[in-house]
Amino acid sequence: MRGNRKRSSNSAGLTDIHRRLFGAFGPQHWWPGDTQLEIAVGAILTQNTAWSNVEKAIAVLKSHRLLTLERLTPLSPTEIAPLIRSAGFYNIKAARLAAFLGWLKSTGGFAGLRRIPTAELRAQLLACHGIGPETADSILLYALSRPVFVVDTYTRRILSRYGLIVGDEHYDTLRAMFESTLPRSTRLYNEYHALLVRLAKTNCRSQPSCDSCPLA
DNA sequence: GCCCAGGTGTTTC
DNA sequence: GAAACACATGGG
């Protein structure tokens, strides 16, 4: 009962937010990354970290010609850590990258993932040490083109400010809210999340009011 | 110098 | 479960 009422208002709200953001910013053609591996690596490195710091680490990996599965997978966390120093939490993230790469190797690389259903793929990603719901969904959506909505800090902050959520809902609750009210579309989820990030980076932040905000 | 940034795992109550 | 904490760099 309460859920239905909430869902219908969210449906209009979520669609409205997308319409306004798309009108203001246009298509984003996201995620910043040239290959599936680069996108997945970026998704892990950006955990609680500014993207500008992640870019530096990616550049170091690229400069060493290490951004391929063949070259990166054999490296130990100890070898990876100094290379990704600028991304912060480098010891933790080196171990997480190694765990992810180990899993990826066991499945036969990105090509081997194509036959795995999205729900199963998500479960396997979450089973990797250091890959939580946001990182898993970022990889699913942006590296693997699966229709999964990514909920991040920006999503919470903006929706909370817009009054659609309280802000402390569980991750899967918010993901389900998007996925059950919007058409199931990789393209749409990709653009929508990218637009939320664009808004967060462009202006407003936590300001109580902002005249130039498309959601004002 | 302080605060924050596209989280996650562990520990503790 | 949920709250507190560790993990670390770089820019404002």
C-alpha cells in the first residue's frame, strides 16, 4: 500500500529528473575509459576517491603498458600498489584489483562473461573481495553493458535533496526503485547515472538553493 | 591545516 | 543490523 503510493510518485519523479537533466546537459556518452578492462579498473580505483586521482593512476598503468589482462593479471598486489598510489588506499585497492583479475581469469576473460546471465554475474562480482554493490554495478553497466542502475553518493545526495528519498535507504532498495520504474535499458541507465554525476560536478552540491540548477 | 572525494570490509555493540 | 573505524592520496 505505502509502497505503491511511493512507487507511483517516484516514477514520475525519476522520469522528470532525467528529462530535466537531459534537457540541460544532453547525452553524456559515458564512462571515461577506452576498454572494458580500463573501465573495470577505474570502477575499483574510484572507490571513495576523487576521479582526478584515479586518472593519474590509470595514466601510470598505461605508461607501463600494463592495462591489458595479459600484463596486469600476473602482477601481485605488492607490485600493483606503487603504480596506483595516486588513487589512495593503494594497498587495499591493489589487493582488490588482484582479486577481480583472478576471478576474471577464471571465467575466461571478458569474452567468457558474455554467456553468464546478469543476476549470476552480479552475484559473482559481489563474491570478489573488495567489490561491493556500487563497484559491481558500475562494472556491469559500463564495462559489460548490462541494464543495471548504479547507485552512488551523488545519486543519494541529489534524490534526497529533490525529496524522492530520505537518503539512508539500502543500496538495493534504491536500485530497485530505478529499475522497477524506468524502462530496462542499458543506454538509459548509463546516461541517467552519468547525468547525475554531471549535475553533482557542475554545481549545486549541497547548497540549499541554486538558480542554475536544472532541478531547482 | 582541514575537509572531502563516483566504497568496502572488519569490528563492536 | 547498524554504527564506528581503517584504509591514503591530492585538490580546494
